[in-house]
Amino acid sequence: MYIPSRQHGPAMNAKPTETPRRGSRRILWLAAAIVVAIAAYTAGWFYIGGELEAQTRQAIARINAQGKRAGCERAQARGYPFRIGLFCDSVRYEDAMGGVAVSAGALRSAAQVYDPYRVVSELDGPARLELPGLVAVELDWDLLHSSARIATPLPRTASAEGRNVRATALDNPAGEALFTANVVEAHMRIRGDALDLAASAQVLNLSDAVISGNHLPPLNASADLTVDDGVKLALAWDGSLRGRSGTIRSASVDTGEGAGISVSGPFSVADDGLIDATLTVTIREPARLSKLLADAFPQLRETIESSLGLIAAVSAGGAPATLPLVITRGRPVIGFVALEPVPPLP
């Protein structure tokens, strides 16, 4: 009987022995490729971060060379590995000739590495704000964050939201807030050459000092409008509204209990500052609004009650009343009633 020789066993197992060795080499090559990719990504991130810091310093230097002052204290690029953004311990901007000064606390911004043109940020208060013709104020908040879609020469879109916002006059020794608001929002969008703007404030409390010793309940306010050629205006803003035009889609103030007033329609400002507009005014719950305003402004009680009382009388069952408001060369007429002229805008 023939018995197979066992000497052939090792030769038959040679091929399976080589396969694990080849697989191990593949794993090593894959691991090496991953290490190289991580190293290249890390080097790229820190290169871009360095460029971001350098460009920030260059932009600040250009502003300072123009006789203005700007600053981003201890500017650093942070967010590795999946984000990249600029962090500053504090920020400031001053234009002595233009009468503008802004300063605030720490700035934190970030963008995802796969979407670097969408930037989100947070800003710490308090902030000091000085603008021509306005009282210098200190703004503070519990949270202020924003987002923007970066483009040239202006962001395509930008939004900001503040929680528990407070404003105080810097020259007020008592430190009484000019206003407080639970939520304040602002939005901007470029549409062709036009600029869409929107803003709102919820539970807005105005101090008696702002409204000449009178008192109003908490209000909700909002505005949504388009400024024609707004992009050009934003890039070369000279502090004047003369020669501008646009459309108010809605501007509204209400008490949160149904009573309120809203305005919509096109407007324009002539080169001499006089306004022309064809607006629609809607008054909600005129009887309640009449009482609220008469109590808030007792010196104007007779005028308020006579005008809003007539509107309340003709509005069926308390339904909103809609009236035309036409302003011609600064002279407003609502319905058939002529109002006080509007002074020229600066």
C-alpha cells in the first residue's frame, strides 16, 4: 500500500505563510499614509492660521496709517483641528475725524475647515459706542453672537443676536439704563445692488429719560426694509441719508397685547434732506392704543384721544384701521389730516 510522504507538507504551506506578511505590509503602508496626511493637514492648518494672524496685523496697520486707530489685542488663530478662527482679548476702532469710537471685550470667531466662508463669532461686553449726533453709551449683554457669509466687498449675509441687552449713557452718573431688551436681532442681505435690512427688539423697555419723563409699557419693535443702491452706500457711508431711497416692507411697534401700529411703503430723501413717501399705516386696536398713549403722554392727551378716538369709532368691531400716509417734501398728510412737517434729514 502506498503511503504519501510527509516531506511535501511544508512546501504546501508556503503560500499561506506569505499572505499574512503581505497583509502586514499593506497595513503599515496605510498607517504611514495616514500619518503623512495628518502631518500635511496639521502643517496646512498652522500655515493658514499664521496667514490669518498676519493679515489681521496688516489690516490693522493699514487702518492706523490712515490716522484712525484699530486694535485686536493678542490676536491668535485657534480651532485646530476642525475649525479655524480669530481670537482677540479685546477689540477697538476709533475715527476721531468722523466722531466714531467703538470698543468691546473678547472676540471669538470660527469657521469650519470645509466651509471657511461662513464665520460665526461671539463678542463679550461691555462695549462703548460713540457716534456723531448721539449720546455716548455703554452696551452690555449676556450673550452676543453673529454669523456671516464672507464675500467681497461685503458679506453676502450677516446676522447678529443679543440676549438681555442693556444700554447706559456714559455721562449718566446714576447709571440708569436708557433701554433694556430681552432679545435684539439684526440681519443684512445683499440683493443685487440693493441692501435688505431687518431688525427687531423683544420686550423693549425705554427709560423715562429717553421719552422725556413719560412712561411706556414694554414694547416689541421690528423693521424690515430695502435700501436702493445700499451696497454703494455701505461702502462709502458719509453719515448722510440724502439722495437715498428704498422701500419699507414693514415697520411695527406693539405692546405685545394686540395694540400697535405698523407702516409700509416706498420712501426717498431729496438732496436737501426733505422726505417724500407714500405709506400705508395700520393701527391695531386703536381704542386700547389711544388709552395707552394718552396715559404715557398726558400733555398730548387731547390730541391723541381726538385722533385715535375717531379712528376707533370708524373701525368696525375693533378691527385694524388702515390709513394712507403721504409725505410730500417733508409735509405729511394722514387721511385728510395734515401733520407737523418733518424736518430735513442730515
